[in-house]
Amino acid sequence: MSNEHTPLLAHGVCGLSADNASTPNAVPRKLNTFFGVMVPTVLSMFSIVLFLRTGFVVGHAGLLQGLVMLLVAYTIISLTILSICAISTNGAVQGGGAYFMISRSLGPEFGGSIGLMFFLAKVCACGVYVLGLVEALLDIFGQDPASSSAFRVLPQGYWYTVLYSSIVLLLVLMVCLVGAHIFARTSFLILLVVTISLLSIYISPLALTTPLKFLITHQGPGNETLTYNASYTGFNGTTLKDNLAGYTVDYSTGKVMSFATVFAVMFTSCTGIMAGANMSGELKNPSAAIPKGTIIAVLYTFIVYVLLFILASSTCERTLLAQDYGFFQRINIWPPFVTIGIYCSALSAAMCSLIGASRILHALALDQLFGFPLAPAAITSSSGNPWVAVLYTWGLAQCVVFAGQLNAIAGLVTVFYLLAYAAVDLACLALEWASAPNFRPTFQVFSWHTCLLGILSCLVMMFVINPVYSSASIVLLLLLLLFLHYRSPTSSWGYISQALIFHQVRKYLLMLDVRKDHVKFWRPQVLLMVANPRSSCQLINFVNQLKKGGLFVLGHVKLGDLDTLPSDPVQQQYNFWLSLVDKLGVKAFVDLTLSPSVRQGTQHLLRITGLGGMKPNTLVLGFYDSCTPEDYFLQDPAFSHFPPVRHVESPRWLTSEEYVGIISDAIKMSKNVCLGRYFFQLQGEGMGTKMDGAARIIDVWPLNLLQPSSTSAASVDVCSLFLLQMACVLNMASRWRHARMRIFLCVEAESSDQGWVVKEETYRELLRKLRIRASIKIVPWDSVVQLYGQKQTQDPELEGLTKPAQALSEDFQSAVNRMLMEHSAEAAVRFLYLPRPPAHSSQSHKYLSQLEAVTYGLGPTLLIHGLTPVTCTEL
């Protein structure tokens, strides 16, 4: 369908895998599981921690806590990997890796914000790896007053570190501009070199059987040279025992280490699990390659790290481990093996991070979530390499290296990654909880328990590592969410929030038992019938204030017969009505029906609108009179699809008999009925209007003015109580909260029994019990009552069918109207008692003419006939 093709539909998570080579202008996918996932993942997870921070972890935390850290870290990433595998095997995964999976699962707001956070994490990680590489370079070639080596020629210091880092980063940029597939091929050679270096580390303790002594010097505070004596003992039980626990001062930062700070550095070795997922745009079959390659790579790296931790703690004294993070070079059978391994692993990790970050940025740019600032990042070369995104990423990574110390930014990198991993777990959890039929991943080794545990573990470790960074990252995430919520266009990806809402609403609707309804918790649930929204927006806005958190449905009857039509016209109009709801800013549902007549269609809506315990109990209609409706959307092109309003000469869709029949039908179906007249005159109900109603007055006439005999009794019927309740509900709405409410009691002041005094006291006591704040106004209407009963007639055709019909004189109707005009002229809205409609359709026109005469020229007026007991004086 044409309306499904939006700029955001370029990547479909639920679509079937397609052969990209067959798609016009598609970039060919070249990488398999080994080269595209396993190799970059292993190299990213080895990075600088393998060679430069193994001693740091074991030397400061000890073997036991080091293994605990390793176990915690790999537990977290294992839970996340299960989520990654589930999501990536549930459809076609395209460019953008983690961002693509999160955005297509959780929607553009959450996906875009987490994608940007993950991009920043990758950028910071690239800076960490470059700083680690420079640290290794300076360990070999940096100037050292205590050393006479001819190779130590590089000056040291903060700005020199930044300079060397910039040069290395520029080299990384050059490689990444060539293309990801070239890096993937060369990375295999790098992995071979790193593997050889690892093997030399494992073999060296077997070859070096004699202990070795080392003299280690550091530049201390105040240019003081600190010297340490360290030893390599070979495999030794005492050495292993001494390395089981304890924390010391980090010589690179001068701070005492703790579990959190050491874990933050160690966890950077676990931030590469999405290296393969980030290459999803270059993989031949990402849905199969990402799970398989990632799991194998993680198992391999875990075994390597455990063996290295045990090896280091069994052969090297604590001083050697804590004071020389590059100690593997000192105890190797041929030190250049380790040196080459450090350079290769750090350089490859930096390149992998830069490429992965650029791919995420490129995907964000393609989806147009952040607009113009990221638009250039969508540009690619003829081979498909997003070179502008690479330049963006390189520029930000250049800013990161100004930190100058690897350990200084390790905590920030770890927090960003943990937040991204928590988001992946959240995406999988949401898909699982939504129980969507289309969530059918081929990878089944996961459950909502693993997702939830992954989220909690990530969040806990974030705050354990650095509460400030964690809080700041979450605040940044929320700000990005808000920005994208108000900025991003509607996507065709599907919103997981909608699936979750559906799941929860269905569950709670089943729990909403109509048999447990109680008058204490009654609220209006309104079906407002709208003939043409062009002329009804003021009434729609008013009823929105009147619903008091209840159900509000806009109903419309499309005249027609489906048998004579090629398709259902209602389906085509539904989205237009939803746009109307958005335009007016009302909290309403829309229900449309096709029917041969308006009356029959209204019956259908009264019966079937709503679900379970949420069904309309009140019908609201516009008034049936000869007023020419105004067109509120005349200048708004967004509503050009609604028909023009009715002209004076145009035939009406509804006869007076049918209109009164709708009222009768609603009453027979035990629905309350409200008729709204002159609401086009009501001001201040628009979406952008701000008022508290302080200058407004709500007038309530709770007695049946067209039947004076009913007003003589002191008792109050259900309809009058319903009238009071609706006025009170309006008085509680935000724009009417400070309005004054007045209740008018019509009395025969000249009556000898003085019953009006009793009536006034009855109403005052009633208002006190109902906790309604209103003033009571006594209106003598003796002169009006005297006009009642004149010219009583009985239609001979109705003899025996109904009780005698009361033909109200025009003088009486005019007198009632003048009384209302005199006392309620300044009111913003009036609530009047709506008499029950006549039983015979022949009296419909007379019934409407009476209502029209009484309310003529009043201004916004709501005539109400209530059937439902709605008031309660008990707790």
C-alpha cells in the first residue's frame, strides 16, 4: 500500500529476509559468520584489557574478586546475547546493528535515543583503545631517565599523549575510509597475530622456570621517582595465595582502586559483543550469523581470560601485577610477541569501534530521526561505505582522546555500554510480554526471566560503577526520548508500546466486571453523535470536559447499504476522524457505522460501542433546530475530506420523528440523554485555550419547567439528581474548576401552604449531603404557572393509546423562555430538565417545537434526561 512507504520504512524488522543483491542500488553483502561476526567480536573483546589490564585486575582485585568480576561481566553479556539472538532471528536485520534491532522493536523514540547513546559508547570505546595503544607505545619507546635504552626517544606528557593518540586515530581513520570489508579481511590476520601472542604467553611459564627480578620506576607526585622491586616466581603456591585479594593505588591515576573502579576497566573487555551485530549491513545472512558467531566468540574469550587470570596470579607477585600493567612483555620468551599483540589488538579494536559507531550513525541518518545535523551522515561512497559518518565518528573520537588516560574514561564507556545492553534486554522483554504472534524467533534459548535479569543486572552495575555517570546517562536518555517523541515522524516500524498497551488493556478489561459497579464510582461514559465535525467542534470540546475520566466516543452514521457498495466507506474515513481527535486535542475514541438510517445506526452504536465494563451510559446529541451550522474548518486544508456543512436549502438527513425516535430508543435502552443547543457560542473550549473558569457561571434548573405540577413536590427525582451530578462533574473539570454554580428553584410564592420554603430547605440539605458547592436561587413563577394549562386539547386519534397530551400554550412557552433569559442571561452554560419524549411519533414535531421555544436565544444549553442513579451520600 502506498501509504505504508515512509522514509522510516527503509528497514523492516518483521519483513522476510531478501536477497539484497537483487534489490536495485542495494549494497552487496560480502561477510560470512567467521569474518563478519566472530573475528571482530573476539578482537573487540580482547582489545587492550587482554594484554594491558589483566595485571591491573588481578593485581588490584586479586584472583578471587577478579574471577567474580569476570563471572558477573560475562553473566550480564550472556543474558544480553540471548536477547540479541532472539531479536536478530525474528526477521531481516539490516544496517545499524543494535540500533536497528532496538528501534524496530521499541519504536523510533526509544530506538533513536538508545542508538545515539550506543553510538557515543562506541566513540568513547574507540578513544579508550587508542589511549591504550599509546600507553603501550610509551612503555616501550617513551623517554625514561632510569633507562639507558636507545629506543626510548618519545617525549612523554599529557599533550604528547594527545598528539600520539591523534596520529594513531588518523591512521585508524584512513583504514576505515577504505571500507569495512577490507578491514574484515585484514582483521583475520590481526587475529592470527594476537593468537600467536597469546600462545607465547601461555608457553612462557613453562619455558621460564627460574625466578626473575625486576626494578620498576614511576614518576610520583612532585617529580619524585618511585622505585619498586618486583618478582616473577613461576608457578608457585605462595604467589597464588598472596594474589587472592587486596586493593592498592593505581599508579596511572594515583587513586586507590575499589571493586567498582576495577570492574569498570575490566568490563571494557566485554563491550565488543555487538561488534558482529554492528556489521549487520555487510553480513550475507545476519539472522544466522549474529547468534552463532557471537556465542562462539564469547565462549572463546571467557576461557582465554580465565586462563590468563589464573596464570598471572600463579606466577607473578602482586607488586609486578599492580605496578606494571604491561608485565607480560617482561615474562615472555620473546617480548616482541606481546608488543606486537598489544599493538594489533588495540588497533583492531579501535578500528572496529570506529566502523561500528559509523554504521550506527549512518542508520540513524537514514531514518531521519535527528533531522538536518545528521543528514550528511547518510552519504555513502560508490561501494556503500558511509564515509561521512566515519568522519563524524572520527571527529568525536578525537575529542575523547583529550582525556589523556585510559582509566579516566573507562567508567563512562562501561556505563554507556551497560545502558545499551539494558535497552536490548528491554526490547526483547517487551516483545516477549506483548505476546505478539509475529514474534517467532528461531533462537529459543531465552525467556522473559533472562531479559528481566539482564536489565536489573545492567542497571545495578551501572550505579555500582559510577552513580554520577549513570544518573547523567539516564537523564540524557530521557531528554533524547522527549526530543524524539515530539520531533520524529510517524514510522511504519510498529510500536511495541501499542502491543504492550493492548495486552494490558485486554487483561484489565476482563477484570472490569459490570456486576461490581457501584453508584459511588459512577462516571459519565458518553457517546456523542456527530453528523459533521465541521460544525460540532465546540460541542466535542465541551463533552470532553464533561466526561470526568470516563469513556468518550465520537459516533457517526454513514448512510448507505453495504450490499450496493463495492467496499466499506467507513474504513476509508476512520483515519480522518482520528486526525480530527488529534486536531481538537480531546481524549476520545471514534466509532463509525454504515446504516440505511441515522436512527438505526445510532441503535447499533448504543449497543456495540465499547467493550466489557466500558460502554456508553449517556447519549449526547446536537439540537434539532433550523439554525444554519457554521464551518469551523473552512480554512483548514487538513479537513478537506469532510463534507461541507448543510446549507439552508439542503435536505436534512434526519426528520424530526427520527430524531425524537433516537431519544426514545436511548431511554428504552436505559441510557441517559443530553441535547446540546447553541454550543457554537461557547468560548474558551479549544485545545490551546487557558482559563480556570473564574468568570464563568453554571446555571442548573433541576425541575421540569414544562410540567409545573411536578415542581410543586418537595421530593427530587432521579432526573433532577442526574442533572445536579452532571453540573457538578463539569464544575470539577480543569477549565470550569473555579466557575460558580447556581441552582434555580421555581416556586409559587403566593401559594397559601408556603411549600416553597420546604422545597428550599430540602434542596439545601440535599446539596450538603452531596457535597455540592452551589448557591440556591429562588425564582417565583406564579405568573408563568397561570399560563400553564390553557388550551388543553386531546388528539382524537390518540384516544386510548396514551394519556391525555398536554398542549402547552405559546404564551406559557414564551413565559418560561423569558424567565430563563432573565435569570440565566449571564451564565456560560445552562443545564435544563429534558422531559420524556412522547410515546407516539405524531407528537414529535410538537415536542421539539416546545423545546425550541423554551430554549430560544438562551446560549449554550444542555437539556438532560437522566435515568441512572448517580449520587451517593455514604462512604
